[in-house]
Amino acid sequence: MISLKGIKKIYSTGDIEVAALRGVDLQIDAGEFVAITGPSGSGKSTMMNILGCLDRPTSGEYFLDGADVARATGTQLAEIRNRKIGFVFQGFNLLPRTTALENVELPMLYAGVPAKERRERAIDALESVGLGDRIHHRPKELSGGQQQRVAIARALVTKPAIILADEPTGNLDTKSSIDVMAIFQKIHSEGNTVLIITHEPEIVQYTRRVIYFRDGAVEGDKLVENPRNAA
Ligand code: ADP
Ligand code: ADP
């Protein structure tokens, strides 16, 4: 599903060069539930931007579900991103004036899905994250945890190859964080590939595999021995 070989990312500002990633090799299979973690400055955000096809590596190979990301042009990169990745962000990124249902329908509108099917699939997705009774609520009428569940439904609804979540519990209290991890565990159990970037050690324990970054390189990669059950 994801194959990275020798990924380097160098940021140049004036004469100063920062090596944010120094040669990352990584394989992630379809259906895995993975956390990328590590201290501040270790390269997590840079890795997220490359995995999410928001930025390209300076060198190295990246194949995502058959697509050659490292060699893609800007237009191709956007197309790969739209087709293959469902994003979940720390700040939810929902449209404030529209309902949960409309927020979840939106990516299907861009993908050209007919109106009736959009509605049916959005309702299914909201039911699958436990919000079947909140579909007409606007973001400000929902709790943080509920808003993040709307964002997960929106990420899922286009059936992406991977769900990529960037600090998805960063704005949530402990109980809402656990609710959100329960939803990720559920969608993983339904066969989805889920990748979470987090600096929170407790959150890592709800996933199945943890990849630990330090100084722009993978320092550890291991299965979570007794994954915590959030349900
Ligand atoms: P993390 O998300 O783990 O905190 P980052 O990927 O944000 O790590 O940063 C990795 C390194 O790259 C840090 O040294 C950071 O200062 C540097 N860096 C990140 N983004 C940029 C940028 N746009 N320009 C220059 N340096 C950057
Ligand atoms: P703690 O030491 O409390 O576990 P850390 O921030 O060091 O907190 O670790 C966060 C997560 O990453 C934990 O699940 C830990 O087991 C894992 N981890 C820490 N260091 C490594 C490493 N070198 N290789 C693999 N996993 C690691």
C-alpha cells in the first residue's frame, strides 16, 4: 500500500539547509493501523506532508497504492491526493455554516457522485461514526469529539486507500480522545488502512503498530503488544 525508500527532505532557507528527513524506509500494508510518533522536531509533520501528497521528497521513492508519488507533477500529485487519501486534521476543518450531512457530502460533490447517492453514502458514513441522530447539526452545535467524528466520516466517504490523521486528538479532552480512537479502531476492523500522526504516547497505545521518529529517521518500529481497547 505504502512503500518509502530512502526518503530525504531538505528545507533550504537562504544558505541554511535543514535535513528534516534523512533517509526513511517504510512499508505499510493495506489494512494496517499505524501511529507515527516521536518528539517535537523529529520530522513527523514533514512525513505527514509527504505521505499525504502535500509535498514531495527531495529524493527517494514513494509509491502509494501503485502511484509513483515522488515523480508526480504538481497536477498529478493533487489527483493522487484527492483519489487516494482521506484527511483528518487536529482542528477538524469542517465548514462552519453547513450541516454535518453537507460537510460529509462535499468530497463526493467534487468527485462527481450523483446527488441521491451522495446523500445515502453521507448518511451511512455518519451512522458508522455514531452520529446518525446529528446529521442536520452544524459544527458549533456539536462537541469537539462529535466534530472530529464528522471529519472522520468525511474522510471515509470517498473510500480512500488510506485515512491519514494529523494529531486527531490534539484539540480533544481525554474522554473525546478515547471516543475518537474507538472510531478509528472500528474503521480499522472494517478493513480500512489508518495512519495517525501523534506526539501523545497514550494515543499510540490504541493502534497496532508504532513507528518512532527521532532526528528525521525511523528509530523504532514495532507492534503494540497489548493494544488498548477504546470501546
Ligand atoms: P515534528 O512534526 O516532528 O515536530 P517537523 O517535520 O515539523 O517535525 O520538523 C522537522 C525539522 O524540519 C525541524 O528541524 C524543523 O525545524 C524543520 N522544518 C520543518 N518545516 C520546515 C520548513 N518549512 N522550513 C525549514 N525547516 C523546516
Ligand atoms: P514512553 O517512554 O512513556 O513510552 P515515549 O514518548 O518515549 O514515551 O514513547 C511513545 C511511544 O513510542 C510508546 O508507545 C513507546 O513504546 C514507543 N517508543 C518509544 N521509543 C521507541 C523506540 N526506540 N522504538 C520503538 N518504539 C518506541
